[in-house]
Amino acid sequence: MSGASVLYDAPGPKTKARNRLYSIVGAVAVVALIAFVIERLGAKGQFKPEMWNIFNYADVRNNLRDGVLTTLEVFAVAAVLSLALGVLLAVARLSDHKPVRWLATGFVELFRAIPLLITIYVLWVILLANRDALGLSGNGPQFWALVVGLTAYNGSVQAEVLRAGIVAVPRGQAEAAYALGMRKTQVMTTVLIPQAVRAMLPTIISQLVVTLKDTSLGYIITFEELLYTARQMSTNIIVNGSDTYVPVIIVTGVIYVAMCLALSGLATWIERRGRRTKTGVAPATAAPAGDPATAADTGKDPAATP
């Protein structure tokens, strides 16, 4: 087939020219739309210096800092719990006992199918109605509704990732472990899971990026994370009779992008490191015959004849 795609015929000269034309027209349209939006925002004074001077106030910076710290707190708790839940569900889905396997499969499929926002909202209503019985005060119901919702959804996704990694481990390794007299728990914890985590680590961290972004859903249940804090600031701070939505949204978006890029960069670094580890260390170049260094290593006299 000489490099031709099996999915579609290779485009001819006219099709290539038409595709280039469509690409140019589309790019020009997008640039024109962006320029129009910027021009309209500028006409309303959203880019005036006094609009951006609000970030010179300590209270504004402190609010953003508190929002970032709260977001990272929710992310840290949800990330740890979702990874722990993912390991338990992955092992349960591979269990030899059918009831355990069915329960784990039902849990995973249920929380992967239900929209995360609905899960968080339902949990918030339940916790809010029973806050006194549970001893929750302040933002307790919002915090735990967000954490439990993120844990249930992302734990289910992480379980499938880990299960795929465990299944991908060559069967011979488990058989060799059983031949050595190991129990199934020992095989799972010392042979299969470590290799699965190592193989799927970039995907696991990528899902953690999703967890970080999903913390913004706390805005719906009035939890004071970064997005909710930004919304309150843009509503309450008025400059020259205009709200400050655009500056606050831009700064908040940059903060979210920076946090997600940091986690994505970690995933990329781990993936590259894993590739180098798989290739192994390059073998040392063999020393020439009669090399004193080689002879010293082997304990032979370099002057001795073979």
C-alpha cells in the first residue's frame, strides 16, 4: 500500500489545496473572534490599569492564597483516598470470590456512570441534613461532600487503571511466585501491584490532574475553594462602577493552569524516567586484550601468556 492510510484514500492535489484553504479560513476566523472579544472588553475598560490594581491589595492576595490552599487541601485528601480506594477495588475486581468481584464491579460502574456533580450535590444534601449527628460544623459538610465525591469517582477510574496494569503483567511472573510458595496476597502485594503501579504511573498522575481540576465543582455547593473565592471577589469588588470579572477570571485561570501543568510535568518526567529504566544501562565497552585494567579485574598477570 506504500504508506497509504487504510482508513481513507490519500488526498489529491485539489483536496490538499482545499484543506489548506479551510485551515487558513478557520484560523483567521478564530483570530478575528479573539480580537473582537478583546476589543469589546477593552471598550468596557476591563484592561485599564485600575482594574488590575486590585491585586496590589493584601486582602485580595490573601483571599487568592486561601483559595489555593483550600483547593490543594481537598485535592491532597481526595488524591490519597482515591488511590487507596482504587487499589482496593482493583484487587476486589480480580478476586476469586464472585460476590466480592460483583460488588466491586457494581461500585466501579455505578460511580463512573453517574456525573460527578450529581454525586457531590447528593452527598452535600445528605451531610447537610445530618451535620449535627455527624458533628460537622462550618464548611464540614461541603468539604466532605466534595472529598467523598471525588474519591468515589476518581477511585473507580484509578481502579480500572490499576486493574489494566495488573492484567498486563506477564502471567509467568505470578506463576513463578506461586511456585516459590507465595500466597495470593503476597503475589499481589509484592509482585503484581508494584509492577502495575510502575507501568501505569503516568496514567495515574494524569487522573490526579483531573482530580485537581474537579475540585472546582465545590463552587456549586458553596465550598470556599479557589473558584468560589474568585467568584465572590469579582462580585464584591467594584472599580469605576464595573465588576472585575475579567481580571479575576484571568488570574484564577492562570493559577489553575499552573497547578495542572506542574502535575502534568511530573507525569511526563516519570514517563521519561520509566523509559530510560526499561532500556537499562548501556553495557560497558569491552577492554582490549592485554589491557592492564582488565587483567587487574580478573586477577591475571598482564604479562602472562595465554
